[in-house]
Amino acid sequence: MLQRETDLREIKRILNEKDSDGVFGKVYGFAGTYCRDEEILLLLCEIFESDWHTRHEDMARSFQDASNPVTAESLFRVALTEFEYMNWNDNYPLQRKCTWALADIGTPEAKDFLEQIKETANETIAEFAAKRLREWDAEFRRKGQMLSSDERYGFNITLEKYSDRLKALPDGEQKLIGNLLDNRRLEHSRQTFELVEVIEQYVLLYQSHERETADEAVKNQKFNYPANESSVVNPLKLSFLSMMYGGSWTAEKEGQRMLAIWIEKEAFVEILNTATEVAAGEYQKEILNQKVKLEWRPDRDAAGSETQSKTAVFHLDNDAFEKLINDKIECIMDVTDFVLEQNVHIINGDLDKLLIPKERILPV
């Protein structure tokens, strides 16, 4: 928090003093650091729209990476602005970047801004917007705010507002609700030698660990549990809010880290087929020496209260974890900092700002 306050003062100073060197050296990097901080992003938008610096393209690119809806209106205005220092370039690279950023933000408002650019800008810029509108549905995987893995490219956790989650998912059901990732790529068919689309699917599970274990797992992209150990590992959960209820909102104080683990969908289905269903609270009992147990628990809302819905919790011993999880892991991400960041909104009662991973009924 101290670093944020220092950076906030520096951003305000650069804005007030119209310090173009400060924009070059610092400002456009702040959008990545504070990609979910609306106060800072709105100040950066003021700088972005100003004509006393020449770093507009860098800032547009950083706003694209952030994909925060709060920057959409500023991107729209800059897309219709021609700064004097760029008058010589009739390729309009800044305006192109603005349309890309709006497309990646992906909200109805951002789409409306693209429509307006298409209708009001010159022919070249209008075509930038028109192309992004034509590709709108095809580029759905790029849209919205995300948590990105530093270790594995393409393994991103799509985020949504908590209020949108409440509207999208029915309450009162026992369903497998979680996060499913489609990774798509083109490769040559061995039979026809034509390019075909290959879709690989992954399911996201959450698990908490001590800091040392978590750091090692993220570094190695694999867990290192003692061999031939029969003890049960920490529970694996599909629901982000259920994981939060388990104490992760205050994990930092207790030295705990929250990990997001992407595994192959086929491996997840195997876990389901292997699991023995147990009553809530009964997972610690020995039931026919089952190595994998599925417990249905009440899901939680942002305040930690029980909802009418049930969520799946998986309990595996070390041997089952090694075979069914560890050998099937594609990516491990530490999302603790995101958890603590969002907990501030819980503490302040500001649920309109709360972001959570986008979870839907899993097609398994």
C-alpha cells in the first residue's frame, strides 16, 4: 500500500507539472501495475488524453493489456484525436491501437465506442474499428480483464464483476460450476495435410499451501510431495468464493498462498469417475479405502454466507494426487495478491468493484 501511495503522488505530480519525461520513464508502465485500480487508471487517462507528451502509443498498448472498462471512454476520445506530432503518419498507428484496446475490453460500451468510430472517423480509422467489429465474436477469448500466468503463455483466468456472476448463475442447484479454458491452435492434419483447428480444454482447481511449498510449485510447475505418503493433501476446490471462505481472504497474515491449478479436462473427468461421493463433513472417514472423495458443500457469497447452491470439493491422498493431478498439470499460478486486492472491496462493502474469476456450469 505504501508503494501505491508513492506512485499515486508521482502520477499526480507528472500530471500537474506536465512532465513529459516522467511519462516516458514511468507512467505507461503504471497501467500494468495498477490494471484494476480505477483511481490510478482515471488519472492515467487524463495524461493519455493530454497533448504535452509523445507516449500515447505506449499508453494505448498498456491500456489494451489492462483491458479495464474504465479506460474505454478515454480510448474512444483519443481514437478521434490527431496529435500534432503525429500528423505526418497517415497510417494512424495510435488510432489502430485504440481500436484494438477497445476490442479487448470487450464490454457493450466498448463495442458501442467502436461503432461510433466506424461512423465518424476518417476512412482509414473507421476501417480499423470496422475490422474489430467484424472479428468481435471470433476474438472472444481476448476480451475482458484477466489474470495471466508468467510461467505459461495462454493460461489466463478471465475475470468478471461479482454482480455479473450473480446474474449469470442460478442459485439453489448442485452443479459442477468452475472455470473452463479452451486453448485453440491450428496444425496440419496427418491425413489430409490441411490446417485443422485443435481445441484443448483445461479445468481450474484451487488449493492453498504454505508459502515455501507454493513458491516451489510455481517455480517448478509441479508439486513435490513425499513419496509413498498416504496422507490426504489439501482439498481442491472448483469455486473461487468457496476457497475464499476457507480463509484465503486473510491468507497473507497466516503465511498461506492460494494457487490456481490448470489440469487437462480429461484428467478432471477421470477424477470425477474415480471419486466416491461422501456426505458433507465426512471426508475424513475411511470409506472402502477410497483415494478420491467428492464432497458437496454449500457455496458461498462474497460475504462468506452460505448460498442455496452446492459446490464440489475434492479430497485426494498423495498417491491419487500424484497420478491424477500432478502428472496432468499444465499451469500453476499464485493468485494470492489478486485475492488480497479484491478483499479490500469486501472490507469496504464495495461489491460493485469486486472482481472474481468467471465460472460457469462445466460441460462434463
